[in-house]
Amino acid sequence: MRSFEVPAAGRTLRLGGRPWLMGVVNASPESFSDGAQVGTADAQLAHAAQLLAEGADIIDVGGESAITNREPLPVSEEIDRVVPVIERITRELGGLVSVDTYKPEVAEAAVAAGAVLVNDVSGLRDPALADVCAKTGAALLLMHTRAAPKQRLQDTGLYHDVTQDVVGFLADRMRVAMERGVPREALILDPGPDFAKTPSQTIEVLRHLNDLHALGRPLLMAVSRKDFIGALTGRRPNQRLAGTLAAVGYCVDGGGHILRVHDVGAVREYLVVRAALRGELAVDPGVALDESLRHERPNAGAAAE
């Protein structure tokens, strides 16, 4: 995996060697995945603390759900949702934070509150977002999508070659961001699984991740609980862990630098075992299972053999 040093609002994100884990905190009660579980500020902070304890390198805070049957959130309300959470994560937990937003005003408030990365799922639809990153020094994550925010676009005939569309789109968005003053070194790319893509189109892009490396920037892979996994497995979002782990392994093989995931602990354990088996993690000859972990507790089911 190629290494990168990404400047991010006075910090440096050193990517490469092993994938970073981005945990998800939805300050949005209507989130498709887990918003209902973290609907209060204290619950959001506790969730962030749990994700960091499980191994998250950075926390992605979003205030507006991607669900398409909702009106866009007013800027002031989105700021009110994300800023207190970002402030508390950075101040009380010492965590690195990204903000999931496509609105320049929200991004500016979030960076002022302590976020170091702006995760733009609109594909820089509003170039003023790049102005914010140029002014504040925040890193900018550019995602491929042909749909407007909050718009669901599923068209099997939309792309002649979906992979080349992703590559061309992201190259153009990089150009716009750099023209607005964002350093090339501060850009991270996301192929946008599910966004303006059918499950088969998403799978086609993921099969050709190597084409995206030609753009010369680190890749964020947001495959956790996505629709393409549900389409393949017939599972609802909270039941897609097994499929998510399969996709995560594939994306790591494909050179993904950051994995945006909901189940940080499970993904970290998967990556540890994977790295050990592949010879990428040194295993002490004396490593042994703690006796307390050998069997299930008597009241938790039959002993594991």
C-alpha cells in the first residue's frame, strides 16, 4: 500500500502500512443505519468513545441523513447537531474528527469546532466547500456521485463505463478543488459505493479499484452495511456485518487507505487475524489464549470447543 502524508487543519494524517478505521457517529435521528441508537448528545459522545476504544483512528460525524425521502436539513440545524458533538469528541476524548457534509457553512463551523477533514458526499457540487478547506487547511474528501444530495439515482443505463466515469469525475473534482486553493496533498478520494449506482454498478467499480490509484491520492472505502451488500445477501443494514467484512477484506487487498465502518471492533479484529495469517503482523512464539477466554461463561451458552 502506498503511503501518504495528508495535511489536515494543522495535523498530518499518515496513511499507508495499515488501513485506518473511520468510525461513524450519526448526529441524525433519521439515519438509515444506527441513528436511532445515538440520538442524544451524551449517547453520541459515548458511542464515539466506544468506537475509539475499539480502534477507530478518526470519527466521522454527520448531521444529515443520506435518506432520500427527507427534505435537506437547514444549515443552522445541521450546525446545531454536529458542532457540539465535534467539540466534545475533540476536547473530552482527544479524537480526530471528520465532518460528513456538503454545505460550506456547516463545514466551516465544524472545522472551527475541531474537525480536520471534510467528507463531501456531493462530489463538490458547491465549489465553495473547497474554499473552506483552502482557508482552514482542512483535508477534503471527494466522492463520486452523479446525483444531487438527497436524490436517489438508480439507472442501469446511466454509464457507458462506470469505472471510467468515476475516474474522470474524481479527476475533474480534484482539478476544481486545487483551482480553489486546496493542495493536492490534502485530497482523499472515495468511489462512492451505492451513490448514483445500482448494486451491479457499485460492484463493477470495486472490481477495478486499481484504476483509481492512477489518480495518485489515498482512497477511502465506505462499504459498511451498503445496499450492494444487502442486495447480495438479502440482509437489512444491521444484519450486514458478514458481507461488510468480505467487502472490507477485498478493499484492503485493493489498496484502500481508510475504511469507513460502523462495526469498528469487529473490523479491527478481522484485520488483526488477517494480517497475522498473511505474515503482515509479527506473532510472538509465546502468544497464548488467556484462560478466562477459553470457554463461554456458564450462563452464556455451551462451552466453545
